[in-house]
Amino acid sequence: MAGNPFGRLLYHSRDLVWSVVAVLAFAATWPKRWLTTPGVVTVAEPCRIERITGVAVPDTVPLSRYEPVPVELRHPEHDARVDAKSLFYDVFWDGRQLVMIGPPLRNFEALIRLDTIRIDGERPSRAPVLRQMHGCQITTLALPTRPQQIKFELDWPTEAALVQPSGFDLFRGRKVITTKSRDNRLDWIADWVDFHVRAHGVDAVLFYDNNSTLYSPDELLARIRTVPGVDVAVVVPWSHKWGYWNKHISADYTQVTILEHARRRFLRDARGILSCDVDEMVVSKGGRSLFDWLDQSLRGAIHFHGTNIESVTPPTAPLRHRDLSYGSGKSSPDKWAAIPRLMPDKVQWHIHGAGGRSRSTRARDLTFRHFIPITTKSERVQHEYDPTQHQLDTGWLRAMEHVGWRRPEDPSPGQPPSGQPPGSAS
């Protein structure tokens, strides 16, 4: 190419084209970014429990959701794990329409008709609109005002479902962290919130609790409220079956649906949201908040990779994130953050991305640490220290110093056994 002026021209023209595309993509989002940036709204009871209202086929009725995967390819506990009866997990008003969200309807779709629906006792004038997404389904019904309840007139006795309000005002203009969890320890949850408040300016928490047995939703909410800097905290008790997936079947309906539920009932007007688990901490190499990265992203969404941190010494007490500092070098699938109002409605939110990489920007100064020992899962075991595999994660140590969790002169947490020299990783 050095001796080919035409080749050099093409090479630099390619860079110019991509630069123009990037500028145009950013400019296309400009009105939504700056002309409609929602301000924070002061609401009564900013820390609260928000309930969901489900609609399901009774267990006494011999009708279940059709599963296309043959029985021999399903998990042995398929029936116990997978929700085969729910039509909708929740029914709520989003300010413009009635929204009913749940797992794929499949054969249940025949039950959702204009002649079976009653809104406050009356038949609606318009038919519902059904929309199938990956692992979940959204049904909407345009109405002039918010109804109080909805009922389906079917071939068996049914009860009316209370229409829940939206939570948009709660999270308007807020920097939100959201997750789903079951029985994670309260000190883990408090540390997870505290770190992201200190490191990224998070000021609101939306927490889905999936049938925890170690504490009540009120106890969970009370613990989150103790974290300084949290202005809004909402706990959503989610009692539906979690589901599962393998190479033959994707039946993790709850895990998939929760993200779309959060988006459509609570987070539409948030300044930005971070989706990650309690065993994950997002670290910024340069100290910039992930919300600063979001503000500069082309499409209002960013993604970043993760690495694992493991326990390499026998714990003398129950472990917390700050007690761990040795990485294995193994990577974890991407996590993401987004500005909801900039995301097209047709783009689905997934566990490891909001609409795929083509719709988000790689934030190269952001990574997350996946803390393998921070779990209630028995299959994650203690690792023996191996100097060829485990390295001191100095990037995580610096992140803890940045948020005030440790001082530079403090000994490194999670020290390997005496006499074995630690490695280091940035």
C-alpha cells in the first residue's frame, strides 16, 4: 500500500466514511438526548415495595402452555422449573395503554381475544395487539384512561386482575442499577449497591426478588435504604418460576421477561440504567462514571467485558467482594448499560446486551469483575492457589481505593498461602 496512492486513498476514505457514519448516528439521537432529558421528580415514598398482578390458567384446568421441545430433550425437573400456566406475569398502565407482559403465549394466544376481555366490566372497543419477543410476549390495549381491572371471560371461573400503575416518576432522571436475585446475602447486596453509588453515582435501585427465603421483601428494602446516596429504592417481589435453558430449549422466561418489565413499567424515563448481578462490580480504569460513557455513546447503549475473581485461600469468615482480589484470567460474557429513551421500542433488552453489539458502543475503559465465590450456588467451589493461573487483580485493588474501601497501604485481600509469590494483573 505504501507505493500505491490509490490504495492509500481508499484506506483513508474508509476511515472518513466510518467517522461520518458515527457523527450522523450521534446526531440522530441529539434531540432525544438534550431536548427531552427528563429531570428528577420528587415523589412520595421513594423507597417502596411494588407488586405485580399475574393472570394464569388455574391448576385445576387441564390446559398448559405448549412446549415445542420433545420430552426426552427436556430437563428432568422441567415441570417443576418452567411456568406452564401463566398468561401474563403483570398487568399495568404505562400512561398511554394497558400493558400485559409474560412468557410466550403459544397455544394460549387463542384465549386473548376481543370477545374474552372485560375492562372494568365492559368489552373494549379495540382488539389487543400481541407482540412476540425472544422468551417473552407483550400484549397492549389502547384505552382512553387507566382502568382499574381486567378480566378474561373463559370456559372456567376467572377473577379480575388489578391494573398496576407505572413507576416512571420514581426513576425519572435517575441513574439506576437493576438486577434479579434469590437469597443473596444482604451484606453482599448492600456492598454491591454501595460500590456502584461510590464509583458511578448510582442514586436509584430497582431490585427483583425471586422468592427469597432468607429474608422478606421488607427486610431487603430496609437494607438497601441504609446505603448512603440511594434516593430511590424499589423491590419487586417476583414469585414466578425461574425456568432454565440448555442447547435444546430456552425456557428461562422469567429471566428474560424481567428486563422488559423493568423497562416498560419503571425505567422509561431514567437518565441511564446499569444491568448486572450482585456478584458483579463495574470498574472504570480511568475513573470515569459509566453514565459519562453512556452520554457519549452513539446509540445510548454501551457494553463491556468481564473477568473472573476467585477465592484462593480458605476463608476465615463469610466472604464479601472486598475480601477477594485474585483473578483467574477467565472472561465472563458482556454486561451493558443504556439510556432507555434512546433505545428503539423494537430492540429487546437481553441479559448480556441491549439489542446486540451493532446497537451499542464498546466502552473500553470499563470492565466488570465477576466474583465467583459471591454466590449461593453450591457448585462453585473453593480453588487452590495456582501461581500459573491466579494473579493479583491490581485494577480491582485500585477501584476499591478509589471508592474508599481500602487504603493504598492496606494488605491485599485474599492473599495466597505464605511463601507463594503473587502475580499481578491490571
